[in-house]
Amino acid sequence: MPKPLAALAHDGLFWRRIAAWGAQQGPEWWVKHSPAFFGLAGAVFVPSARRKVVSNLRRIRGDASPLREVVETGRTFTNYAGCLAEVLSNGSKNGRLPEAELIGRERVLEAAAHNKGLVVVTIHTGGWETVGPFFSRIGLKVMMVMEPERDARARELQDEARRKSGLLVAHVGMDPLDSLPLLRHLQSGGVVALQVDRVPPGIRTAPVRLLGAPGEIPLGPLRLAQVSGAPLVPIFCSRLGYRRYQLEALPPIFLPRRASGDELTAAAQKVADAVTAFLRVHPTQWFHFGEER
């Protein structure tokens, strides 16, 4: 049972319910235009998240002028708020399919032709909750793997909106059995998408160069691809505007079932290079607001 004050936290149930009510019951112009206000309000009134965004931006592109830093910080928060409003509107009078373009579609279809499913690696950016129907149209069912949130009721509210967009949602923690539904989904030819830009305590990692500095990414997605035989495909999503998204698929990475430590490290570095390249071009799409736990 979450503590009463937890529901009032910026990522708690109270604010998530308020956002859902506005996205579902308000007029569509509210869904389109109000996120700019609420995103900027979040930047002002949640200083811990604002400091994290500023730190992320500096990691991506180095120091910048105060004006540029303010503009890019605000843009990050408003991008996030826009994505949140759009996904929470799913299943309501305001819900509708987004426009989505997949760059590298032929890479995805070629990898899927191996009939072992796909392990997609991505990061916390806009649009994943809204593009489930897009993948369904090319014959792929996506299961998004998420770390459990602090407030389970707030998580369930957003998970329900994700499911309405056509996504399956799985939450994994430290239990080794958590991976069994993922393997079954891959064996059925599905897509398992995992985010690699956060590393919770206790998770095994691979050392990499990330954004020009020493870093690490979780080993789980690589191990999943290794065990299942599924190609590993980096795909990143960015929000271009109201209900407009662009996905970029990079060449698939194939891991042998008996991959050595060096082969796993090399694959991890390819993923890290892909993350770095995407963020250099789209710095205000990275929704990494908190510290790893």
C-alpha cells in the first residue's frame, strides 16, 4: 500500500489521474495545447527533475548559453507532457491513431523474417506508448518491458492507456522468472522492447563508452537476444508534433547462443553508439528525469 503522500508526488497517482481526466474528458484542443503549460510548470516546480534534465543536456552537447539551456530544458518537459497527454487520451473521445514514420522499415522486416521475434533496444523517449498500432499494421505485436514504478496505482493507470494503444506491458524486477513471458512472446514471433538508458541497482551491466564518457548499459536485453536467437534491433522514437512521431531503426545485431564476453561487450558498445548518435541529434527527446535506483 503506497503511503498517502506518495500519491501526491509529481509521479504519483493524484497528478496522473488529473492528467488522465483532462486528456480523456476535455476538448481535443486541451489535449493539443495544454501540455505546453503543464510541461513548463513541471520544469519550474519540480527542481530535481529540472536539474536532471540540465545535467543530461550537458552530457549530450556540452555547456551552452543560458538562453539555449532554458529553451532546451523547457522543450524537453513540454515534449514529455505532450506524449503523456496523447497516450492518456487512448480509448476516449480524444483518442486516435498517431501519424508515425519508420525510417529503416526494411531492416525491421528483414530481421523479423528470421522468425525468432525481435528484441528492440530503445531509451526513454517520446512515442512508444502511441506507436503500438503502427507495429501491428506490419504484423508485429510489441511487448514493452518496464521497471516497476514507485506508485503501483499510478503505473496501472498509465499501463491501461498503453494497452489501449495496442501495446502489451510487462514489468520486470529481480526475479529470474520475470523473463519467461518475454521468451514466450519472442517464440510467438513478437517484439520485446526494452529501455537501456537506466540501470537499477543489482542489475548486471556491460561497460561502454556512452556520450563520450565511461558508462554502462543493462546486459538483460543482450542476454535475451542471445538465449532466444532473436535479432537485437536498436529503434528510437522522437515526437515531431501533435500526434506525429518518427521511428529510426538501425541495422540488427546478431548474437550467437554461445556468445563470448567480448562479443557481448562489442554488441553493448554498438547499442551505446546508437544511443549516443540519436541523442546528439534529438537532445530534447530524452525523458530521463530521475536518478537510477
